[in-house]
Amino acid sequence: MNETAPNAIVHRTVEVNGVRLHLAEAGPADGPTVLLLHGFPECWYSWRHQLAALAADGYHVVAPDQRGYARSEAPVAVDAYTILHLAGDAVGVLDAVSAEQAVVVGHDWGAPVAWHTALLRPDRVRGVVGLSVPFVGRSRQPPLPALARRFGGTYYQLYFQIPGVADAELGADPRATLRRLLSRASGGQVPPDASVPAGGGFLDLCPEPGSLPGWLTEADLDVYEREYRGAGFTGGLNWYRNIARNWELTAPWQGAAVTPPALYLAGEDDLVVAGTEPDAIVGALTSAVTDLRGATFLPGCGHWTQQERPAEINTALLNFMASLK
């Protein structure tokens, strides 16, 4: 690391499981490792506030672009994006940065990757933190039919299953896509309807905002636009296209619990938890996570937890990690 700027973000590319992954890193190389796993449609930049703050406290912070995103390689095959590939990448990144263990933090789709890394390789996980998406264990019923029964056949995750359709829609104007989606799922709004209208597209659920939310600037959008330029959205959408395959592959872990120390954080306005009582979420977590050390719901916070409320998230992460020493 640069001795004159120990908390500066540095970038490099590593090969993990045959795929080139871009890493953003900050903090001392010999500090305890924290692995930050982004969601959809994001990249390493969604952790910009955590990279600096955790590094300043002596942690070696690593935020990869996960496979299919931004500067990382995007395999062509849809079945190259299963939860086993993704958890394997997380472990492979730890190997690449010479970390025996790490606190693994995931947001949105990164949360299931973090939870499954803790489930499958608890020996490599000092602690696990899920933002937005809780761990509730493997369902007993196939997930896609269950989603259709619960939300209807036009639920957005079912719309994403159709090859090429959402890819073209979201990729037509990446800046507009990111501006509309990041704004619509932000705090202070009624969570959007998650069903795509007949004859319409996903972005019909995300109208143009009158103004950007306070946590998101045009300069932030500049970065996101650059990161998505040329990469498109197909890699991230392929994660959704493995929902059924993930269910099949994880059958051996039916009923298995996450055993490393764990923390859960979500916004009260997050569309993931909207309409579900916090007590029910905590109850499900407690039954699936043996060492849950806290669950916090942030008033007025939407889906983009660590970007909307960086100070609160940083404090929660630092307190949790301090408890592991």
C-alpha cells in the first residue's frame, strides 16, 4: 500500500477460479481483512464510504467487482453465475489477498453470497454481515413457481429470466437506468410495485426522478456510468437466471445454519423488507443463524443501505468487528 496515503483506494486485477476480477482495496495489507460484496446494479463504488472509513481504523478492505460486473470478467455461459461460483469467488479473493479469514459483508445480491460463503466455508469467515437481504435458509419449494404464486407472473425477477429482454432495456441508456433505479428504491418513498406492467418493461417501475436523492450526486452517476460502459447488465442479470439452479445445487444444505457471528442491517423503506414485520424477519434469522449479534432497521432508509446511511453503517460494522477481536 502507498505509505503516504494509507487509506487511498488502489485497484488491481486478480484471477480467481479462471475469471479475472477487479479489486478495489484500502488500508494496511497486514490488517484484518473485510470483504465487501456489492449487489445489483452496483459495483465496487457502492462501498466508497466504507473503504475509507474501515481502512482508517486499520482494516484491509477489499471490494471486488463481482463476476459479470463493471471491470471484472463476464463469462458468457448463464450457468457460470451460480451461488457456488459466487461463494467460490469470495473465497478465491481471500486467497488472492493472502487472507486466512475475513469479515464478509454483502448488500443486496452480495448478501446471499456473503451468507452462503459463511454457510459453506465457515472456516474462512470471522463474521458475516447482511445488508438488506436476510438469510432464511433454503426453501422447501422451488423458488420461481413460489414467486409467481406470491407476486404474480410479471414479478420483476421472473421478467429478468427472459434472455436478452431486460439486458436490452437496461443497457439502452445505462446512466438513465442507474439514475432511475437508484432514485426509485431510495428511502423516503413508498416501495415500488415489483410487477412489470403488461407490455411494458422494468424501468416502467422507476420513473424519472424530479431530483436525485441527497446521497446520490451527478458525480456519483458519472462513476457508475463509466463503470458500466461496455460491461452492460447481462452479467448481473445472469445471477437472477440461476435462482432455480441455485435451489437445486444447495439441496445438501437444506436446514443447515450459518454459524459464524452475524449481523443484519436494513432500511425500513427497503423494498426487500417492506410489508414484513421486523419481528418476523428477526425470528427467521434467529432460526437460521446460530450467532446473530444484532438486527437493525434504519428509519427512512431505502434499499441502498451503505450509500444512504454511511455513517450509521460504518459505526455498526466497526462495532461488530471490534466484538470479534
